[in-house]
Amino acid sequence: MFLKEGRSKKEIIQGMIETGELKLIDVDIYPRNPKYFSNRVLDGIIGLCFLIILILIIHYI
């Protein structure tokens, strides 16, 4: 509907932030601060390696 009126998605989101319909935390899904950034793929690989090692330890005991 809004795109038919000639407004872009960025303009629509900015308008919703200004009117208070959206909070900034709702639209900032990927924080830019590396202190709070976590790489989900790396976490998954580390978790998978941990599970494989745990299974091998349990299997050989």
C-alpha cells in the first residue's frame, strides 16, 4: 500500500520510528557494536565439535 504511494521501505520505517510505532530496538536486529555481536555459524560449529568430542569420549569409556 505504501509502496504504491511512492514511499520506500526506508521512509516507511523512519516514519514509524518517528511516530513511536516502532522502537529502535525492533529494527536494529544486527547490532553494530562488536562487543555484543555473536556469530551464530561459529557458535554452531563450536557446539557441533563439542558434541562430537563428547560422544567420542562417552563411546570409548
